[in-house]
Amino acid sequence: MTISNARSAWEKDRDHLIHPYADFSTFKEEGSQVIASAKGMYVTDTDGRQLLDGIAGLWCVNIGHGREDMAEAISRQVLDMQYYNPFGHSTNVPAAELGAWLAEHAPGNLNHVFYSCGGSTANEAAVRIVHYYNSLRGKHTKKKIISRKDAYHGATYLAANLTGIHATKTSFDRIGEDIVRYVSAASLFDKPEDQTEAQFCDYLVREFEAAIDNIGAGNIGAFIAEPVMGAGGVLVAPKGYHKRMKAVCAAHDILYIADEVVTGFGRLGEWFASERVFDYTPDIIVCAKGITSGYIPLGATLISDEIHDVIAKPQAEGGVFSMGLTYWGHPVACAAALKNVEILETEGMLENARHRGDDLLNKAQRLLECPRVADVRGQGLMMAVDLMADPDTRTPFDPGQKAGQKVFSKCIERGLIVRPVGDRLVLSPPLIVTSEQCDTIVSTLEEALQELDREMA
Ligand SMILES: Cc1ncc(COP(=O)(O)O)c(C=O)c1O
């Protein structure tokens, strides 16, 4: 104990932890930034350096950090009833209350909820439900899932295979990949110059229809898509895309899974972005992250009445819903979610996200004047800045130049956290961000980008 305490958290982390997406070439030397406290829009590291959190933890701290009312709601639930078996016909009050809240606020007739521990497990549950649903309908081959290149759906084996980001696959086995097929990302940034937005949308829809023809609708259970592709680089689809893709799905008896892990709970200014922002009603919605603002892990898979009617087949007639997680409907997580939605609602945070989202994107347009910036785009409080060696000829940086990583470090030096995804800088601040903080984010990025350009000139 004494020996162990002699080492700092920084050393213990460096010596024992395997971080998601760690760069092992520099990890042992650089170690990790240790965040010790967090309040509102800011986090503070163990050296006492305060940083403006431009990424809401990891797209999740929607209400901001360190709220006492969240701490109270969580501790009250721990003292009332911290955990009990949720299998079979046993439940708890917060799980039931949250289920009713979700059914009331979700689009269409998505009135039924399966809980899990985060986004990956909620996506796994969605796929298993699709498979189970089609098995019970006697459609035993209708099991493949169409996903998209550059999609991110999680890190468990199946969720990793639903993920279409090529760089996440290196040296990992592709277990489960036989059930996944990919179509193009819906990314306006990648629209060919000679096409209008409407023509590009036509192209994507036709490509999807061709994939269905090729695979056979009788072999496809679902299409999965994020309303705005997040980790793939804040890729915004052409207008009308989701609605048209949903219509194609409906025509072929293919379920539409909207992965709203990032876009749900206010990030695009609505509880769920699919219906209110993009005008389509999915058959399944997957949520996590903002559902508790990251105070406690929770995932939820919401399904329609039609799917529920099939999977609710009595055991006596051969329906056995043998799928469960120990922490299904965890009472403390559900109590946190209930408090979280109360805070989001009573403090007008969805509205703030709408206003500040537009504000941030408008202010950030001036970054296009920085010589290495190829694009600035976003929707709601999701934004990306793309860097290129030469934006005019669309020449990317050499990966060894680590341009994104360099801008990240320069922003940290100036007190701002942004997220480098390759040479894309992603921003997703908490929904409480102010207009002044939007100014700070943009001016800090501008300084960092100008310094990068001077260094690379
Ligand atoms: C759209 C989307 N789906 C799923 C996930 C996976 O969620 P988790 O990391 O909670 O398993 C993420 C995580 O970033 C995500 O962005």
C-alpha cells in the first residue's frame, strides 16, 4: 500500500492501463493527462490547469460537469435501493419511470425499452432484437444489417463490425462481419463537385436500392445509421436523405435503426433528432451518452409497437426472450437519467443547443480563411474542422505530420480541449455553452491553426 501510494496517478495509469485508442508509440513516454475535477464547462488536471471542455467529455456531458443536484439524485437512489435483479418479472421504480418518459418523448410508437450499459451494448441489443423478430416471423434469412462506411456504432465485437471506419479494423478479427454490409457514408463534404445536393442524395438512395437488390431484401433485417455521423467526422447528410432511406426500408420490410447515441438528448436541439430534425420515424432508436449526461453509464434501445407485438410472443408458444444484462435498468443510472432530463428541460438546454449550435458554426466560418482548413461544418452542437496540407487540391497531410494532434496540443496550451480524429478536429461542447465561450473556442482554434500553418510553411 505504502509503495503503491508513492507513485502518482499519472505513473499508475502509465504502468497499468490500456486506454481506448492509445498511441503506444508515445504512451509510455508521455503518459496521460489526469483530470482531477470538473465543474460546468471546465475540467481541471492534476497540475491545476483549467481547460474549457469543447467536447463534453466524449459527446456526452450535455448538462455540464459536477452538478450537485445530480449528485443528490444519485446518492438518494443509492440509499433507497442501489440494485436488485431485473430479470424476469422484477423491476425498480426509476427504470419504470424512465421507460414511460422515453415512450412519451420518442417519435412514433417507439413505446418499448430494453436497457443496457452504453451505446455499444444498446446497438448489440438492437441487432439481436431484429434477428429475434425475424426468426419469430419465420423470416430466418432476413438477418443482414446494412451499415455505412465511416459509421461509428461501438467497440464490442458486433458493434465494431457495424462500425464502418476503416482505421478501427486494423489487425482485429472481423467476427460477425458476415452479417454486415456497407454503403457509402452520407457526407456532403464528399459530394462530387459536378453534382447538386439533390443529385448526390439521389445517388446515395440508388446505391442503397442497388445494394438491396444485390443482397436480396429477404436477407436484410435492418439498416443502421446515425442521423449525423459523429466519430466518422461530423458528416452531415444531404437534405431529405434519411426520410428517403426510411421509405426504401419500409418498401422492403427492412427495419431502420437510428443510432442516436450522440444526437439524442439535446445535442441537435431536440430530445431525438430523427423525427424533429430530419423528419423520419425510425423503427428502433439507440441511445446512451447524453441520456445521463455521462454521470453514470446507461444505454437504451427503443422499439416500435409493431416489433414489440412480435417479440412479446408468450414463452408457452415458443417465444423465449433469453437476452439480459445484469445491469439492465440499473436503478442508479435510471435515477440519474430522470434527473438529467429534468435539468435539460427546466433549464432550457435544448433551446440553448439550437441557438449556440448556429452561433458556433457561424462564428467558425472564419476558420476557412486559415490556409490549412478545408471545411467547417456541423449541425446543432456537433462541429468539425477538416485540415489538409493543401485544401485547394484536396491534398491530405502525411499521417506522420500529425496535424490534428498538433492542433489539439496547441489548443490545450491555450486552455481548450478539442478532439482530433485524424486530421479532423471535432467539437461537441456541453449544451450550457455560452456565446462568449463560442467566441473563445473559435479564437483559440484560430490561433492554434495559424501557428500550425507558420510551422508547416
Ligand atoms: C453513434 C455512436 N454509437 C455508439 C457508440 C458506442 O457507445 P459506447 O462507447 O457507450 O459503447 C458511440 C460512441 O461514441 C457513438 O458515437
